[in-house]
Amino acid sequence: MDFGKFQYTESKKQKAARAKSKTTETKSLQIKMGTGDHDLDLKAKKASEWLKEGHRIKIDLFLTGRSKFMDFNFLRQRMDRILHLLTEEYKIADSAKKSPKGLTIVIEKA
């Protein structure tokens, strides 16, 4: 077999594989403690669209001042408000963790 022909067929295979592959992004969603219900609905709707497309979503609960030192379970409940509004099936890729700005959770399509 001719080596040039071999290289050509391999490059065609790789190009076809790249065209079929789907890249996923990590989309970011930011909420605060006092975010209203309507705003949460809109953000959850957008997050559901992103999940449908196959993207990962990083949800940040921003905390300011003294709210950074609140009970972790209470903060987790505030984070769960938006998770209950999602219409797409999801799984938690990275559980809720404290971050410098607040609380962070990463979800992806189930």
C-alpha cells in the first residue's frame, strides 16, 4: 500500500470523527440569596435549554457579607430552589461546595 494514500485515508477518518463529535461547554448561572421567583423561573428555563443541548451547568449562589457564614444546610436549601424548577433530567456532577464567592454546584444531563 502506498504510504501517501494511507495518510490521506487516515486524515479523512480523523476529519469525519471531528465533525461528528459534539463539544460540551460549562455554562455558568449566577443567583443570589434574594433572587425573586420569576427571575429563578427564567434562569431555570435557560438552564433546561442548556441541559437539553448537552452542556454542563455551574450554578453559583453568591453570598455577601454575613450571609457567607450562614448554616450550610440553609444555603443548600436556597440552592435547591432553582434545582426544583429545572424541567430536564439532570445529575449532579460536582456536589455543593463552598467557593470564595459563595456556594457552587455543577450539574449535567442525566
